[in-house]
Amino acid sequence: MAQLNITLAAADQIRRVLDERGSGLGLRVSVKPSGCSGYSYVLDFADSIADEDTSFEEHGARVFVAPEALEMLDGSEVDYVNEGLNRFFRFNNPNVKDECGCGESFTV
């Protein structure tokens, strides 16, 4: 069975954004071919649950993973970080073999 961990910081941000938005079940994560390394993460709101989605829940927040991304994300940690003026979700993904220099895409 696939595993995905959600840090407390990521869970807080997911809940905060959904509260501000006023609706939604959680964060939806998928991947798409992109960039110079191969794939990039795609984040969206999950307003409904698709039959093929895999759901992970920690700290009161849910992340839904599309089937095509499940193997690539297995064992990952979803975090939310503040670096200077930048705030973003970070994926600590043990399956990544290489990343492009700008950090926008990855290879598994």
C-alpha cells in the first residue's frame, strides 16, 4: 500500500486555504510531463473524490493523489515551507533521481 505523509505545517496550510475558500475536501496532487527533467507536480483543490483517487489524511487535512502519480509519490512527505518571501508546498520525495536546476521538474 502506498504511503504519503503530511506535515503539520502542510496540514495547517491546507485547512487554512480551504477555510478561506469556503469549500473543498482537501488538496489534489497529480503529476504532468514538464520541464527539462521530466515531470512536475500539479496541485489543485479536491472538491469531490474520484473513484480512482487514493486519499491520505494526517493532522485533520486530506491529500488526494491521482492514480498516475501514486507510484511516483509513494513514500513522499508533503510539507509547507517559508523561505524568505516565498511560501510553498514542498515534496520530499525519495523516488526523485534528479531535479532541474530551477527545481520545477524532476525525474523518477
